Amino acid sequence: MTNLTGVIRKLQKERQRVHGEMERLNAALAALGSLGSLEGSTRSFAPKARRPMSAAARKKIAAAQRARWAKWKKNKQTK
């Protein structure tokens, strides 16, 4: 029975510690919440849909990348 009493005391002590920590977290959230509330805002953090890229734009980007690779390979061979 003594062992059970000790476990109960430890659990109550842990509950008090966690309760104090929750109060500190709530105070921090309240302080940050005064800077700008996320609740009720219409701003969404979901990624925006990508706009389609034209075939011509893809060709230009691919050509530029091939030029960068060629330049890198050329510099690598001379060293």
C-alpha cells in the first residue's frame, strides 16, 4: 500500500508541474496572439497551385541548364 501511495504522490506532483507549464505556455501564446491572431484569419498556409509552364519556357530553362552543365564540365576538365 505504501508503494501505491508513493506512486499517487508522484503522479499528483507531475500533474502540478504540467499544469504550471501549461499556464506558462498559455501566457506565451496570449502574448504572441496580441501581435496578430491566427484564429479567425482567412489566410491559408496551404501551398498555392502552380501555374502551368509553357513548352517554350521549359525549352529555355532546359537550354540554360545544359549550358551551365557544359560550363561546369569544361571547368572541371581544365583543373
